Amino acid sequence: MIKLFIVIFVMGMLLAGCASQGVTEVNPGDTAYLMRAEVGSIVAIKPVVIKDTGTGSFIGTLAGAVLGSTLGRGRGNTLATLGGGLLGAYVGNEVGKANAQELSVDLDNGEHVVVIAKGDKFSVGQHVKIVLNGGRVVSVEHN
């Protein structure tokens, strides 16, 4: 019973830590550089899914294996641990994916660019600001 409580507690803490409240996160290194912004209008949108980086699968495997190890005895326990790990890896992989949009943007300077933005908050015709650090997109925001 204690193992089950620990697994549920750890999974709850991980999910709570992953929740963002609509605030753009930046890397600490981005605070030390001058960044530039490009502005333009969205002309086309294509929905995409960003693959799991492996973190979701790893955490899912651990949680599933620990949870599975609380079930059965002997060979049954071994099978439950293995099955829990496999199921946890699959669920973690699915949870680790993120919905996103591929935005085709006509910039105000005449150029045309394509960027990927997490979420589905954009629509065709919206004016956006693309913040860049070198050639890397830091954020895409409504303008």
C-alpha cells in the first residue's frame, strides 16, 4: 500500500510540475543575449504533433514498473512489473507529445517564413511576432 501511495504521489507531483499557466518559458541563457523580432501575418496553418523527447517514456516506464511490482507474487509479480513498465512507457510517450501548429507567415519585410508553435492558439490572418535568438525561434506571440 505504501508503494502505491508513493507512485501516485510522485506521478501527481510530476504532472503538477509540467502544467504551465500560459506563460512563455525561456532558457536562462536567453536572458544574456540581444534577441530580435520579426512581425507578419499568418497565411496558412497546418496542425502537427511534437514527438516526446523520451522523458515521458522514461518516467512512464519507471512509474508503470513500480506500480506493476505491487501486484502478484513470484512469476506473476515479474510479469506484472514487466507489463506495467511497457504500458507505462506507451502512456508516457503519448503524454509526452505536444500539439502544435506549423505557421506559414508573410513577414512585413516581404519575406516568407514557416515556424512551429506549440498549442493551437493561432488562426489565419492573425498578426504575430516571432522572437529569434540567432537563427533559433524563442517564441511566437500574438502581436
